[in-house]
Amino acid sequence: MPEPLPPPNFTSGAAYPEIGRLRIALTAGDFATVRKVFAGLDTNATTIAVGTATDIGGIEAAALGREWQADPDDALIGTLLGAHLIQAGWTIRTAALAKYVSREQFEGFRAYLCRAEQVLIDVTARHPDYVPAWAKRLTSARGLQLGPSELRRRYDRLAAHDPHHLPAQSSVLQKLCPKWGGSWPAVQAFVKECTDTAPPGSHNAVLVCEGHLEYMGTLGSKKKAVEYLQDPRVRQEIYAAAERSVWHADFTNAVGWVWVRATFACLFSLMGDHRAALTQFTALGPYGNASAFDYVGDGEQEFVRYRAEAYAKGAA
């Protein structure tokens, strides 16, 4: 009888040593070390790290504000402050559908996002090529329900400096979904635009999975989601995306890889392709990411359950 698998590590950024150093420095208010850690990251990793920083407890907007006021030309600190304000607003709003959010929640949410916009507009005015700030402005655009033309304007400004910036593309995909006033054809067209131009082996093809997960989330049940994934066209799209990313020889474990592999593991599991799922769970090793599995239940529990199933059936 095989030994039980150890619990996966779901801690945000656990697979990335630089995120661990950032976590310690931010908690201690050591902004000199924070700057050193970010200095070693590319734009994609910087945006992901900014997002991770907003999840770290004990960081106060006031402390970031004082640091930024001392040097308003510091694009990183300004972006961290803007991201922190966005996160605070979203905490008030919650992830619930709009019909379940109270007027008071919306007012608090909007107030924080407007404050974040003021900071991030200043950052991008001073540093028009600072991609992480533009990425956060995509998030605030979604929350403030700005129109598609403004969303595209912001994305194009970012893409002029980093045309394959996955965090930004994922943010645009969210805004293009019907729940934010978009449409499924718009989602499909944007995903195709991003994946067709991305280098083979890059992480960007995970957008194909994200688009299908978003659509599955509207179907109302796991049973209907599984039925949807039996469509030969859908399955072919997911396999083709894997060939361009997680199954490609040039795929690397750059910052963000855990989410990418876990997302493919989720879809392969729901498709009933245990062998394909096992390749991703094996590659993940001790790490886990529950975001894709949240679409079908308690994300962490579903991750553990499907991982066990893949190990039990995928090697047969």
C-alpha cells in the first residue's frame, strides 16, 4: 500500500526564495531590503511579487505612504502602496457577485480604489515604462468599472514595454468576462491574441485554461463543468495549450510556475486524464496552488483529492 502523500504547501510564494525574503523584509518594515529583492526580479516576477506583498499581514498603508512621500519618485514603493489600497478595497467588497454586495461595501471599495488610482497615476506619469504600476491600474480599472476602451488603452501602454506580461493579460481576461460586462467572444479573442504571439514554452498559454475555468464557473455545477470538458474542441484547446507551455522543453520554473502547473493539473483532473494530471502534480512536488480548484469547491481540499486520484490512477 503506497504511503500517503505529504500535505502540499499552499503558502503564497513558497516556491520562490525571493518572495520569502520579501515577506520577511516587508513584515519588518525593512524597505532597503525590499528594494534589493525587487531589483533582482524581472517585470513579470515584480508584478507577481507586488501581488504577494498585499497578502502579507502587518503591512500598513500609512507606513508605505510615509515611505513614498519621502521619495515620490520611487516607482516601486508607489506601486506597493497602490496595490495595498486596491487590496484593502477588495477586502471590503469581497469576491461576491455584485448583487450580494451592499451599498456601503461598494462605497468603501470605490473610495480605496480611487485613492489607489491617484497614487498609480502619479507613478505612471513619472515612470511611463514601469510595467507593474500599469498592471495594477488594470485591476483598478476593473474595480471602478471603467470601459473597454480605457482598459485597452492601459493594456496597450503596458504591452508596449512588455508584450507578454502574463499578470496583466490575466487581469484583462477577467475584465472581459461577462460578470464584469464583457463577453465570451471577447475573452476568446484576447486569449488567442496573447497565446498566438507568446514564445513557445512561456507561461502565457495558461490563459486558455483560465478562460475555460471562467466559463465553467457559470455552468452551476461540477457535473456540468465535467461534461463541458468532454467537448473534443475544448479538450484539444487545452492539450494544445499544454504543448505550448507546461509540456514544452523550454518551459521554466520562473516565478508563477506553481499557479500555471496547478491550473493545468486541475483541468486535466476534471477531464479525467489522470496521466496528464499526474505529470503536473509530480512537477509541483511539495507545492500547491488552489486558485483553479476553487472553481469546483474548496480549493485546497479539491487539490489534495485530485492529486491523490492522479497518483492512484495516473501511473496505471
